[in-house]
Amino acid sequence: MSNKLVYGIHDKPKFGSLIVFAIQQLLAIMAATIAVPAIVGNGMSASAALFGAGVGTIVYQLFTKFRSPVFLGSSFAFINSMLAAFAGGVSMSLGYLGLIIGAAFAGLVYVILAIIVKLAGVAWINKLMPAAVIGPTVALIGLSLAGAAIKDVFSYGPKTEDGTAFVMSGSIWVSFICAMVTLVVVVICSTYGKKMVKLIPFIIGILSGYAVGMIFTLIGYATGNDALKIIDFAPFTALVADGVGLKTFLAIPEFTFLTALKGTGEFNMSYLATIAVAYVPVAFVVFAEHIADHKNLSTIIDKDLLEDPGLHRTLLGDGIGSAVGAFFGGCPNTTYGESVGCVAITRNASIATITTTAIMAVLVSFVSPFVAFLDSIPGCVMGGVCITLYGFIAVSGLKMIQKVDLEDNANLFTVSAILIPGIGGMAMSIGKVTITAIACALILGIIINIILNKGRKHQ
């Protein structure tokens, strides 16, 4: 696909275009990045998480020598680990300190793995995880997010009593229409658009869906029909709740370390052990997803990122960037599939775009109206966008499988052993550690691949 890239890794779009492309990347990763602090709760700040993601991405780019076009955002894999930091009735300040220490533990795991990779090379990884293993795993990453995308599409309506279907009445039709408008606009712009339109399908799609949602909302207010009010103006009204002032336009995010400093007096070794157990095993799980994401991105840009800049550098960037990001926003970061999908669909792999996005994430975290606008984007609109992003990730994995000889039972059963447990949701909890379905499927696939190919020439 690289010969079809509009902008390669080292290309620098004109300043005006660069800003627009960066806004698009920001919109693509926004929903998931601010969703993690919302899920964890405990007063975590969405704007601080956004700041942390931006800083973490910059750190990642520095370690990878600006050669890997991907944005780092809040990791869903660590949600249970983050919740463990607040378990047992600990104070918020100690919990925030736990978030920072936990991210540091995860970062340390990545540093150790990076050293091992630097000394041993990546040949063993390619042997351990060939296309028959990585392909279905990448596909699973996209497929596993399908439910989240559809949940967003129907985010403003009820389900049947057994929870197996959405009731197509009232507000759910409005939600569905906004999602479909967004989806159709994105695919039309991406497929038939010319020049700039083809490069910013997500911005056009989101604005189109938002505009339709605004029309429904205004009609809802005019007619008193709450089912039509899908845009929540609360983020905007909060800006002027205490009158118009500096905070209406600019506000410093509630950084995690400021609260964490107050919890140092409560810290003890028992709590440290709890945090280590909650974070360290998950770091090894995310390591596998890190490889899958970079393998997928490598196929998109037709350049092996595990060789250049090198897996040891991407691991260092991810691990240390994650720790730095959590210091400010509390959330460990990870390479984002949404970012990879945006690169693939727009064919814009410019590092300048990713770096500008990171800087923009840092800056806009202080801009109250922009954060309010992002908070007000209806979930159904982002659902329409995510259908394309997650779908492209899944298809990228399937394209890798195309290169695998499935007439060979060793490959056939390896792929099968990954897809079925992964789609079936074979997640496991061992103590406080949850091994995701993707991680379980990947581990099983690696084991099956080793057993079936033992003594055979690597394919």
C-alpha cells in the first residue's frame, strides 16, 4: 500500500493542511482517550488524560527517532489495574499515586523487554509470531471493538428486555440516522473525494453527523421532544456556570501528580505490592498487542518498524511515554488502532502530522471551549466513524492471512485457534489480573503454532 501513500513518513504537508490533518487524527483518537478516565472515575480528568497522551506520544516519537507514525492514547487494557489502585477504600490522593507508580512498573517491563530485544534481535519474535499468528490477532483487535462501535451507534435508545437487540423507536432512530450519515459521508469522501476532501474524511463525516444531530436537537427543544435532544449542551453551559471569566476560555487540567503528592504519607509496601501485581502482568499482555499494532502499521506503510527504528526503540518509546503520560493524566498509554486506521484510510503516514497532533493534544487540553466541543460530540457520531476505523483494522489482519498457506493444516489450525477463542471472548481473570480475550487467543495461537511447526522449516 505504501506506493499509494499520499504522504510518506518523512513528508511534510503545507502548514494549513498539516493543522487540518492533525485535527482529524485528534478527533479519531479522542473518544477512546477520554473514555478511560471516565470509566475509572475517582475524579480523573479527561483534559489531563489528553495532555498525557500528547506528551506520551512526543516521548514515543523521540525514542523512535520520528520514524513510526502512530499516536499513543489511554490504554483500555489497564482499566482494571487502575481500578485496583483505588480498591480497599484508599484515599483519592493515594490512588492517584498508585496510578503513577503502576504506570512506572509497566514502563519498566517495557524497558526490560526492550533490552532483551536489543540483545537478542527480533528474529525470534518473527518466528514466534509469523503471519499465521499476527494476521488473525490484528483482525481480532478490530473485531473485538465491533461491539463498542455498534453500542455507540445506538447510544441513545433502549434494548429489548433480554438485552439481545435494540428497540428501533424514538431516540434510537435519531441515533441511528446520525451514525449512518457520519458513516456514509466518511466512506464517500474517502472513496470518491478529490484532493483535500479525500484526506480529511473523518473531519467531514463528524461535522456532518454533528450537524444532523444539531438539527434534531433544535427541533427537540422547539417541540419539547426529549427523544430528539441527542447533543448535550452541558459541557458548554458548565463553562459559564459561574459567569464568564478566564476559565471559560482557558483552564489548567487537573494533573494526576498534583493530587498524588498528597498521598505520599499514606504509602506503604503492601500497597506497592498490590500495584505491582495489578500492573506488571498486564504490561506483558500489552506487549503482544504492541507487536501486533506495529506489524499492522508496517504492512500499511510497507516498512518493517520492528527493524527500523527497531522494536527496542518502539518498546522504549511506548513504555516510557506511557509512564510520562500517566504522571500527568493517570492513564498508561498504548499505540492506538484508531490512529493506525486513520493513517491507512487517509494514506497519510506523515510523522509531522502525528507530532503536530501530539502538540495539539497538549495545547487544546488547556482550551476549555474546544474540550467542551469534543465532550459534546454524540456517541452515535463517533460510532459511525469507528465502524470504518475498527473495520479497517480487522480487514488489515485478514489481508495478512491472505499471505498464509491455509492448505497447510499447521497454519489452518493456528489461525482457527486464535479466531474462535478471540471472537468467543475467552478472557480469564487470575486474581486481580484480567487476561483479555485477544491476549488469551494470541497465547494459544503461539502455543499451537510452536507445537505444529516444531521440527519443521519456518514458513
